[in-house]
Amino acid sequence: MNLKRLFKGPWLWIALTVAAVLTVLSLASSNNGYTEIDTATMVKYLDGAKVKDVTFVEGDQQIRATLSNGKKV
């Protein structure tokens, strides 16, 4: 395959653009330092009064909590 032809054509730039967009989207959709835990573990934290702050994420059906030791779950 002729490499000059590959670099001159639009397909390389389209592929690079798609890869860049996917990378940005995956970084933007990160969960901001929160770690995923089981529901039973979350219930134990709530029952033991180890939770300092709770946020309910509407639409995603998630509970984000900051524990009293600073850990985000």
C-alpha cells in the first residue's frame, strides 16, 4: 500500500478525529473520583453512620456518597 496516498487522503484524518473525540468523551464521563461499591456495602455505611454527604444522581439511578474518612463511593 502506498503510504503517501494514505497520508494525503481524508480517511486518516477522519480516523484520528474520531479517536480524539472518543477519548475526550471517555474522560469527560468519568465518575469524578467515586469508586463503585455494592448496594449491601452502601447500606452498611449508612447503617453505621459513616456517611458524611449523599447525592442522588437523577436519571442514572446512582447514589454518590462521601464517607466520614473522605473516601468517595
